[in-house]
Amino acid sequence: MTGSQIIVETLKKEKVSVMFGYPGGSVLPLCDALYDSGIRFILTRHEQGAAHAADGFARASGKTGVCLATSGPGATNLVTGIATAYMDSIPMVILTGQVATHLIGNDAFQEVDTTGITRPITKHNYLVKNPNDLVRTIREAFYVASTGKPGPVLVDIPVDVQKAEGNFVYPERLEMRSYKPVYEGHPLQIERAMKLLAESKKPLIIAGGGVISANGSAQLRKFAEKTRTPVALTLMGLGSIPTDHPLHLGMVGMHGTRYGNYAVMETDLMLAIGCRFDDRVTGKINEFAPKAKIVHVDIDPASIGKNVEVEVPIVGHITSVLQKFLEHAPKPDTSEWLAKIAEWKEKYPLTYNHGGDGLKPQFVVQTLSDITGGDAVISTEVGQNQMWTAQYFKFKKPRSLISSGGLGTMGFGFPAAIGAQVACPDATVVDIAGDGSIQMNIQELSTAVTEKIPVKVVILNNCCLGMVRQWQELFYKRRYAFTCLKGTHPNFVKLAEAYGAAGYRVEKKSDLKKILIKALAERERPAIVECIVEPEENVFPMVPAGASLNEMVEGLA
Amino acid sequence: MANNDSKVHIISVTVENRSGVLARIAGLFSARGYNIDSLSVGETEDPTVSRMTIVVRGDEKILEQIYKQLNKLIDVIKVQDLTSEEFIDRELVLVKVHTANGQARQEVMQLVNIFRAKIIDVGKKTLTVEVAGSGSKVRAMIEFLKGFGIKEITRTGRIAISREFGK
């Protein structure tokens, strides 16, 4: 068997049914072997699109996403996509071609040190120089990517290795002496945590992306209900408990809900589950949760104690630890605390100025949420569109929000939505975009049209790079340096049509619902819905960078 | 990173003996802003395993992160902070020292005797000294030799191993 055939057979053993990629000189043998392999190959229009699509596929399905690119520029174009997946702990296997082994180090045509470049943004990477190492390496790559704290793993394969003859012997068992993720939480620590909970008057769960990646939402919900503990979420944790659940407190942090952030400031026991205390969540770190003891559950020991002091660290798989929590769950009396929170919810709801004829971006998100009943997979770009989605879309299920949380990658949402739609062909998949970010990977419209992937893109067009403009308004004396896009945009409706997609424009509040319904009904092709929204709308509440979570700015006009 | 709690730690890391592992470890330290005093690598009794001895400076919090981040690397088999237990350390240093006249030469040779070092090369105006020993011994020897004027110095970095005595 040739190296390429070995790769394809191994991918099949790993149950890969679809991959995203772009061909090139150094992956010709592999592309040739994939051509009639039965594995669906989705040709994107840019390697970055392939990486984000594989990422979106993984986030929506829970399976490992796979993408492919050639050496040199192919590999470097993947870099943003790999870093995005790395920051959010998304399981991905990336295959890259490399120049022939005898040329490595010679500055050959389309040569870069791919493993060197991607070392700090992958969970692990490999350069395979012998065709007989291919099976074990790729098998290891899938194992490492999907276990422990998941992450992207890159396998760099020189073109001559793809052509050389080798043996295909798939090892049923995989033994890695240097990689042994911990799954079971320490029983004593679990006991300590539950003892603290029993004594707590004001407990609070903060759930992050780890709950979703571990498929632990059901256990989380049961545990919260059994102990009557309210649940606040990080951006990555949205969907792990339904928005309309009485114990749901919304998102915390910079653009979190007031009641969520107040709960953080008042809680006496924080159970942080699968989150890593990013600065956007904590605000000023030494004023974060000042009254609380913190129990931190995470699969990654390095995330525990990195940013905040922790009373009870528990390393383990979220679902298994939550299961143990459930078995030992106390029944603390939280009625006073829940009443206090209900009061905050009543007094400080998420809100915006509904007045006037203008189309508000929040209203667009709310309408989309109402029409779909929250039963959709929503991806976002990065900036205001992302925060309004987090605030106003009523997520019902895990894996229904696909958003670049850690890296904050503009241009992520659209290709990620394509990947999500491939993973969930029957779902309604919508990318909520801004007029800036959608243009960072707009070329993937061609992919979606060609592959008949019916993703929808709702562009909240405020003719500016809104989040940066908001910071300029608040902190840079309204000097709008390089953020105004007025008069620069293409006609998005015609653009969609030029690609063969459906294009709609909404300018009036009264038109929104019927146009959205029409666009969502498109099943054979993608659709763009451009919403001309009020340009000066800001995301509130907001905790200025470096401020404490109870120093929220509210800007109701 | 001027921190009063900052202490020197000798960390022994066993890793898979593969290409790229050194870059991975060095990259981790530079990306996260940890300071390395020295780093030495060599094969162990098992040829598929290498041992890296890394001398770092940092407070408890930084050390904990270094320990966890190293453990997170897929190629890392075991991380051990030798300074948290009984250990023996050695460093090998070669020093080319100026000896302008006979008297300086005599003095250097006396020092070499006292420190149980060795003269390994003789030039017209220099002596090259080999000194091996613990961190403090090597430090003291270098301090004395500085008085004569050091022309060139090369050092292996410290290596260390845990003590079996009393175990």
C-alpha cells in the first residue's frame, strides 16, 4: 500500500466521513487517494475556511473535525483556524503536505517549518518521515485530539512519504506512556466540595465550555436542580442549561447580565465547572467573587489555580465528576438566595431601547430566536454580533452556539456554520455576522452554494466595526479611527446572488419577521439576510476592561 | 519578574527521545515568560527516553504552572522538582584564565589543587581549567578565577539526580 492509501484507510478506521480542505503540490498523492475513497471531501475556497469548517463540524457534532492543506502557504493559511480551535479546546486533526524529505530544510518551493509554526497552537503535532509510522501516528493524533482536554493535532506528511510503500497494520490498542489523561475526580476532594455546598447559603455554579465538550449538560442540570443552585454561564458554556430554565442566570463577565455578575460578587461558594477564568469573565481579578470559596472542576490541571485562587481543585472529566456530585449532592437551603436573585432579575433585566422605527440589532437576534424557538445552531462572528447573540438568543441545547471564544476570530462564523450544517444537515444553521467580519471569509459562499449547504447568514449591518467603535466612543473620545465602513460595502444582496445564493435586505422593523421566515425556508442553497441596523447601538451592560464585575456601565438612551 | 519569593529550582524532566521535543520545551518557557537559568539534555538508561535538567527561577505559583504546563506536553513522561527533596547536583565548567606571569600561574595552580579541579590546557599566557562540582563549588571557583581575568568560559549547566541514601 502507498502512504496515501494507508492514510485513507486509517481515516476510515477513525470513522472519518467528511473532511474539509484545499489541494496543492505536496498533497497530490493524498488527494488522489481520497478522490474515490468514499470520504466526502469539501473543497473550501481558502484554507482558513477549511480549518474553521472542520472546527464548526466538531463543535456541532462532538466528533473530531478533519481538514487538509498543502505545504507552505496552505499550512500557514490554516494557522488562524488552528489557533482558534486550540484556544477553545476543539478536537481537530489537521493533515498537511510537506516537501519531500530530502528537500526539508533547503528552503524548497512551498516549504515552511509547519510543525515549528504550529507547535504553540496545537495540542500536539507530528512530522512523519516513514510510511510505516503513518498508521500509528494518525491513530495517536485522533486519540490525543479527542481525549483529555481536547484540541487540534497536526500531522505533517512529506509528499514522498505519501508515495512510498508501507504496511497498513491498524493497532487496536494504543498505549502512550507519556499521555494519560485523568478521568475520575479525587473522591476526597469531591466530598470536600459537597460539604462546602451543604454549608453554603449562596452557592453559584459557573459552567463553561468544558461542560459542553464533555457532554455533561444533562448532569449539570440535574445537579443544579437537586441542589437548587443557580447557574451562570461563560460564553462557551451557553446552551449547557436552557435559557428559560428558572436557575439560568445568563452569561457573566464583560457583557454579562447584571444579575449574573451580581451573583458572582455575592456568592459564598462558586462551583466553577469546565471554565478557565478568562479575563473577559473575571474582570479585575482580585475583586472577582470576593466573598466566595471556589471549587474548580476541570480536565486540565493547568487551568486550575492559574488565574484565581482555588479552595478545592478537582481534576477530572466533567461528566464523571458531576455524576459523583449528584450521588453526594446535599440540599442546601438556598431559598433566600434564589429570592434575592429573582429580585435582581426583575430589577435589572437585559434590555435595550425599543423605541423608534429603526431596526435594532438586539431585536433581530430576538426575532430569530422567537422564529426558531431556539431550535437552531447559531454561529457568530466576533464583536457586537457575538455579544448580542449571547445576550438575546434563547439557547435551548448544548452545541447550539458556535463561537470563537478564546481567540476571538473574526471570519470564523461563516465557515464554521458550513461545518456545523454538514454535521447537522437537518438543522437550521445561522451565522449571525457583522458587516465587517462577514467579509473576512465571504469567499466560502461559493463552497456553500456548490455543496448545497443551506446555511443562513444574518448580517447586522451597522456600517462600522461596531465593537471597536463602541470602545472608541467610550474610551477614545469618539475618535473613530479606521472603524467606519460607511459607503464602502458591496451590495450584499447582489453579492449573494452573484454566488448563486439567495439575498435579502431588511430595513424596516415590520419586514424583519416575514423575510427571516422566507430565508430560513431555503433548503437547497445558502441565504444572506442583510439587516440595516442602527449604527450607534452599543452592547450593554459592559464592565470596562480591568474593572470589577459590579462596575457595570449601562447606556440606555 | 523581580519577586522576593523567587527561588532557584532544579527540575528534572524525562521526555520521549524524539526530534522537536527540545523546541517544544524551550518554546513553552519563552511563550509563557518563564526564565531558564540553564538546560541540559541527554539520553538516559533507556535510549528512547531523554532527561532534561532545567534550572529555573520563580515563586511557588510560577513553579506550579511550569510543572503543570510541562506535564501537559504530550512528549513529557515525568516532571520532578529535585529541589523539593534530597538531591546531588553537578556542573562541568571549562575556564580559560589569563596568567600574565609566573606568579599568577602559581596562584591559579594552587586554586586548582584546593578545588580539586584540573588544568587541561596550557597556553603562553593562559591556563585552561576544568572544574566540576555542585553549584556552590563552581560558583566559588569562578569567583576566584575572575580575579585573574577570565578570557573565555563554557559551562554545561547543572544536572542533578535524587539521593537514594536513607530511602
